[in-house]
Amino acid sequence: MSKDTVSRYIDLLEKSFIVFRLEGFSRNLRKEVTRMDKIFFYDLGIRNILIDNVKPLKDRNDSGFLWENFLLLERMKFNAGKQDLVSGYFWRTHTGAELDYVEEKNGTLYGFEFKSGSKIVKVPAGWIKAYHESKFQCINKENYLDFILG
């Protein structure tokens, strides 16, 4: 399929409220990657049917993506319910460092890394160096309720 065809399909899916895009965050274009958006589904059941995979989580190879998508959806609902004006992004550098989700709220940056297990990861050094006044949190199965419920 051509790039233009894929782009038209994604645009149609967005207009139908099936998928949404998360843009890359950058204030330093030389080191950060922003040209490719990440695509997420509003309804993970529809996603699973489209890719013909309704196996239990323990038998799947995409459980990390499902976890990330779920957390983003719930956070979006939380922010909308509070009527918070929040801009959401992902962050990635050319060297491979990344954050799954970045929120910009009232001039403050909050970086989040999502892990489907109980693993805790450290903040990427590139993130701290570029945005030293930002906050960072690893969201996992131990603390996700605080993230999605405030």
C-alpha cells in the first residue's frame, strides 16, 4: 500500500472515532524524532477483532501495546472529566531513548513510561538533560490506578 493510501485510511478512521494520533514532542529538533505519529485505538475490542487476535493476555505478543493504549485512554478520560487543558505527546530521540507519554499542563512537562509488569525504570538521561524541570514517573501494575484516577 502506498503511504498516501495508508494516510487516507488513518484519516478516515480518525474521523470515525476509531483511532487517534499521538504526536511526538520536541523542542530540540536535531535530537528528537517527531515526524511519525503513534496511532492508538479508542476501543481495544475493535482493534483486537481487526487484527484477528482475541487470545488471553498471557498468550499475546502485543500486551505491552495494549497496556499503553489502555492507560492513554483512561488518562484522556480522567483529564476530560476534570476539564484539564492538557496536551499529550510521546517522546523519542534518534538514539532510541523514549517516553510513552508526555503531558504538558500549565507550562509543566510530565513524562511517563508505561510497563505492563511491576518493573520500575529510570528516567531517560536525555529527557532529564533536555527538560530538567520536568517530572517523571514509571506507571506499572502497582501504581496505575493513581495515574488513571488521580
